[in-house]
Amino acid sequence: MSVVSKQTAQHYVWGAGCDGWHLAASKNLSVIQELVPNGASEVRHLHNKAEQFFYVLHGIATLEVAGTIHTLKANEGFHVPAGVPHTLSNQHEEDLEFLVVSTPPSHEDRENA
């Protein structure tokens, strides 16, 4: 166990210029910090087993969950239960930075919706 940060965490790139850093990864928990530039989004999807919690650090997230749009600002979060279709996008000028906490980890449990 050690202190972790964006500088020391495993980095990956996804979508159109989005970044992610695995801050914690175990059999039962995933914590990822992500950076989404203006105009970028993820594909609408769901997780059959994983539930997720999105928490905005900087910027504004547009989170569509089961057809309802939620706007999250810094220091606001939203829980998405397993099996619920959702997508996150940055429809604002400033970069969006947020944490996504998944239990169990969601990367092997994703299907487009």
C-alpha cells in the first residue's frame, strides 16, 4: 500500500482525447479519476453487476441515467445502480474532471445500451 496520485497511477486514454487514471483497483473496488475535454462523451452503456458513483471534482458533467438528464457541478455526485443505462458528457467549455467509483470493478462488465 502506498500514496497514489494522478502522477503515480496507471494512465489510459479513451474516447476522443479523454484520460483516465486508476487510483485504486482490486477485486471488489475500482476508483478512477477521469478528464473529459469540452464536447467529449462516452458511449451509452450499462453494467450488469457493477454499481457506480460519479463525483465531480472540476467542471460540469452532463449525466444521462435511464433517459433523465442530471447536471453535476464540482462537489456533487450521483449513484448509478447496476443494470441502468447511462452516459456522461462534457457539454461545457471547461474541462471536466471527476471520480468514478465502481463496485465491483466495471471494465469487464460493460455493454452498450
